Amino acid sequence: MSNEKTAINATYFSIIGNTVLAFIKGLAGFFGNSYALIADAIESTTDIFASFLVLFGIKYSNRPPDENHPYGHGRAEPLITFLVVGFLITSAIVIAYNSVLNILTPHLLPKPWTLIVLGAIIIWKEYSYRLVIKKSILTNSSSLKADAWHHRSDAITSVAAFLGISIALFLGNGYEAADDWAALFASGFIVYNSYKIFRPALGEIMDEHLYDDLISQIRIISLQVRGILNTEKCFIRKVGMQFHVDLHATVNSTITVKEGHDLAHQLKDRLLEKIPALGNVLIHIEPNEE
């Protein structure tokens, strides 16, 4: 299965899961007197729209190169990641705002059965995170990674709600707002996770040097090609799910231009064969100095 197909399937999984959970959380929060669960439902609702954005970004970024975009459309993916981070921060603000309002508003204790609902949600969201983060690593997708962290953030808010409701039920009257304080605390975690998602995507847009392991792999493979004596400069930039490479390779200074040209093609073909995640590979031939 192609990286694009794998990423799209993972996104559909997120959309369906978040839709079902938003419905369940909303009902459980309303009938169970839990404002933390209602806040959780709000976050899951924003996750649905964020997952649709991720789906669009993955499909658009995998369009083939054209006259106006010779390097393809991969830059769309980190841009979509920025939008997804915006959804995360927005949901954190909404949760924090509603938590403060509910703390200031007297209300009934949550129902004990809401803990069962939350326990099931925590298990499901952690499973969803692990599944989607695995797919994001497999496909080199920054927007899919952001989608995975939506699941982890959801799990965190659910854990906070679970603890808050447990405290409220254990301590009884006077502690009805414990789950609201928990939701407020969880909103801070969401903002922190937003930064963790935003930072790598920003580095991708800025062509930040982040790929030492991949460079080492490229150098090792290059020396396996007969005629390549050494490698010098190696620059890598990530575009969508692919890595574009500019590599300077050293060859014998006495060979002909055609032989050097052929060696460059052999090296390029070998790298593309051994590292499928590579996109454009530009080889610059350097003569060795004897």
C-alpha cells in the first residue's frame, strides 16, 4: 500500500472515531452532569474538522509535479499542520473558558457511571494515538502526526476528567467543580502539545537541518556504487512525505564527462532504490584532488 493510501486510511479512521466519540461524550456529559465530558465533546468535534483538513492536505500534497510546481505540492502538508495546530489551540481556549465559567457556576455532582464512559474513551483514544502515530512515522507525514496528537490530547483531557470526577465523587458536596478544574488543567497540556506539533512543521517549512541519520544512510549507500570515491555536501529538505536531496559526490578526476554523468545516474538510481522515501535527488560530481 502506498504512503498516500496508508495516510488517507488513517485519517478516515480518525474522522469516524472522533464523530462517534463526540456524540457519546456529549450525551454522557449532559445526562451525567459532567462539564469536563462536555468539554471533551467540544474537543472531539473540533478534531473532526481538523481530520478533514488533514485529509485534504494529504491528498493535495501528493499531487504530481506540474509546470507551476516542479517540486510537487508537498509544502501544503506543513501548512495544513499549522491549521490543525490552530484547531488544537482553539479547542484548548474553549475548554479553558468553559471550565472557568463552570467553576464559578454551582452545579450537581457528576454521575458515577460517567467514569465507566471515560475509562473506555481513554483506552480507545490511546489506541488511536498509537495507531495513527505509527502510520505518520511510516509515511513521513507531519499533518498525520498532528492528527495523532489530537488523539493523545483527547486522551489527556479524558484522564483529567476521570481524575476530576473521581475526586468530586469521593469528596462529595463542595467539590462539584473538581472535574472543571481538571478540564482547565488539561487545556494547558493541549497548548503544550500544540507547540510540539508546530515546531517540526515550522522546521520543515524553513528547510531546517534535522536529518543527520538520513544523511549518514545516504553516504553509506553512495560508497557502495563503484566509482564513487567519497561524498561531500549533502543537503536534505522534506517536502510532504518525501525528502529531496542535493548531494556532492567525488569521482576520479581522470574519467570523462560522460562517465561522470553515468555515475551520477547510477548513484541516483541506487539511492532511490534503497530509500523509497526520497523524491528528487540532485547529484553534483566533484573530481578528487590527487
